[in-house]
Amino acid sequence: MAVRRPTTEQVKELAARFGMTMSAEEAETYRHLMAGTFDNYDLVDALADPLPAIRYPRTPGHRPEGADNPNNAWYVKTSIKGAPEGPLAGKKVAIKDNACVAGVPMAIGAGYLERFVPEVDATVVTRILDAGGEIVGKAVCEYMCLSGGSHTSWPAPVLNPHKPTHSAGGSSSGSAVVVATGEADMALGGDQGGSIRIPAAWCGIVGLKPTYGLVPYSGIFPVELTLDHVGPMTRNVRDNALLLEVIAGEDGLDPRQYAPRVTPYLATIEDGVDGLRIGVVKEGFAMPESEEDVNAAVRQGAECLAGLGAVVEEVSLPIHAIGRAIWTPTIIEGLVDLVMRHNAGGTNQRGLFVNGLTDAHGRWRQHADELSPSLKTVMLAGEFLFRQYGGRFYGKSQNLIRSMRASYEAALKRYDLLLMPTTPQKATALPPPDAPIEEVFDRALEMNRNTAPFCATGHPAISIPCGTNDGLPIGLMLIGRHFEEALIYRAAQAFESAS
């Protein structure tokens, strides 16, 4: 089918958008000059799109309701059996609903995508199935993955399994809940500012944001190419390391990957922490939202690691206090450009393009009033700042991220790991349905001061449960050097075994 050609009037309108003044005669000349370009587009349109093959049979599954979905954590339940043998044989795995599973509906927390069905499996999905895992469903995520609270998801907020009036954390809310409740053995989450570690902390499970580029992001809805991460969420550390072993490594499709170093994470998981040096980051306990009981539980966790033989000392990293601010222009301007202007497709990159997803997401313009308050705020701010400054602050943010990365790496030359609370506070109450926009916005982005910086710098970071108060879990975060997840798992496993 031939691609559409512009009229002379449309050429004039296009020229005006670029600040050109063009007569009808000139516009007609340029319209003819473009003819060869459109002929090439017709040729490209006629060629088959070479997408990865689907190797395992499946059905679309069903949308669970009522008692079949008590915490609103499932978008779709299904059963896709993987290979008959493998390291994940017998494991039930949930997939965050921002990752493509061919033939199974996908909404990314947004109602206007309700009828979208991907035509490909994300690389991580294929690897889980190849390893013998069973995909048991798509777990609800927040609206376009832009919320650290679990109240922006469609069709309903995801409820904290420990206290249903409270947030499960976001944006991998459903993934955390189905693991915490035992409905799945493990799950995949995504993380651009804390979206694996926040719900892991608030639901009392283990969640790892791997080193940037360790796990391929191919076939997953992007938010910002330099911040996108996908990683494992499990009830225990050993399962977390097992799932990472399966999904880590280059796939040849993801431009985020630069020769990632993969190691057998389970091989050294029982080696303990004797002699490891751990720096307790002072600034991570001094955020405006910090709660005393959270700080106390995390410091007690540090003492536990010291009792196991680690050398534990307090360290000051002043840049951490402003790390989220440095991250902000990258996430805001990058998201608006990639996700909204370019329909999550983008240009100037190589990789797997899921054009069906790009086409479906492009319908957001017909549903703009339905977008979440957090997304609307980011869009308005990002568009204004780009028009005023032309991307200057995105560039400065990326430059400052290099300085921030260097500060953490200097500390990680003195220490093997860094330690702080995952979130400064415990899970917050879900906003009521009639909450003002200000409250909805605040509950979406108030908890990621400790998590966001490490998405920007790419360092691996894990959240592990370290206590509860008022019935709500508290998470302790360990941060390591790039591609040293094995060391993080050693410390996390020692802590888990001791506690």
C-alpha cells in the first residue's frame, strides 16, 4: 500500500512549522522533489518486518476480577509454558505490563491501550521461557510507568498486600504484589527512577535494578534510553540471583548494551561478608521525607552486617543529596521527546523497534485528557523547558550525571558496597478517588530521592527487607560497582540468612 503524499498546501504548512516562508509555486516544486523519497518509503512498506520468532504456544489469557484479583495487581492472567527443562523449571513468573508478550494484551497502565496486543516477545520473556519458566500473567504497572505510588494505574489502584489502604509502590506495583502474595514465584520489573526498588521495599520483597545495560531492554516500552533498566523481583535473594542469571547478557538488539559483564551470580552467593567494606551514606538518611523508624531499621541492618564480619563505616557523599535534582532534566525532557513526541519509537538509535506498540501508543493524542496528573505535569514542564532552552538542560543534566557517577565510584574504591534506606519513608496512604491533583501528584514522586540517582549513574542497587513498623515493610538498599551484582548478592544473602 502506498504511503500518503502531501498536498501543496500541506507542504506550505510543514515549511511554516520550520519557520520557512514558501509560496504555493515553491511548495509544489518541493512536493515533486520529495517524490523519490516517498517511492523508497513505498518499497520499505512492502517489505516484511524482520521480528524475532515466537517459539512457545500461548493464549491471550483473561482479565481477572474480584476474588481472582484482590489487590488489583494482575492485568492479565495466562499460562505460557516454556522449555520442559531449565534453571527456571517449575517457577511461575509474572511480567510487568510494560514488556511485550506476544498474543497477550498490554496496557502499560493506560486505558486507551486496552485493545493493544504485541506481536513479539521481549528478549527477557524469551529467555525466561527458554529457561523453563512459566509466564503466568501480566502484572499491572502505573500509568506509562511514571509514578512511584500505585494509584495512577488503570483500571484501579494496586493495593499494598500488608495494608490495603496504602500504596504498593510503583511503577512495578503489580509485580511486587503478586510476588509478595505468592501468586508468582518471581517477576520482572522496570526501573527508571526507582520503579523496581520502591515497590520491593514497600511490599517487603527483594528487587534488583541491575547495572545499566546488563539486561536487554528490547521489546519493552521505553521511558528514557539512558535510564531504562529491567530486573528481577523475588521473595528471596537466591531466586533473585537465579532470575538475573537467566535474563542477563547481550542480545544484539538493545543499543543500551555495551559489552555487559555477566558472571554466575549463584556461584559466590554464600561467601558471606567477612572483610567487606560497607559505606553507610549519611545523606541517604537525611532526606526531607525521612522517617525515624525507617532510618533506625536500616541502621540496625548495617549493624547486622557488621556483626557478620563486614567493616561498616559512615561516609558522606554530598552530591547524593541533590542526585534526584540532577536526574530530573534527563527524565523529564527525555521522556517527553521519546515517549510523547516520538510515540516511544524515537530515532538516532539501532535496535528492535516494535512498530505495533508505537502505532498503538500514538493514539494518546486522542486521549490526552485521560493522562495521569504526574504525566501531564512532566509533559507540560518538559515542553515548556525545551521551547525555552532548546535542550540545554537535558545536556547539562547528562554532563552532571558523569560527575555524580564519579563521586559514587570514588566512594566505591574505598568501599565494596554503599548502604542506605531504599525509600526515606514507609508506604504512604493511597489518595482517595476525589483527592485534589496536588495530592495525586505528591504521592507519585515523593519517595525516589535515594533510588533515582542510581538509575542516572547506572550502578546496580538492590532493595532487601530489613524490618516492619505499623504493619508496613522497610527496605534496605545496597549499591555496588558496575557489573558487580555478585558482590551485592553476597551481602544480601548474608543479611537475609542472619535476619
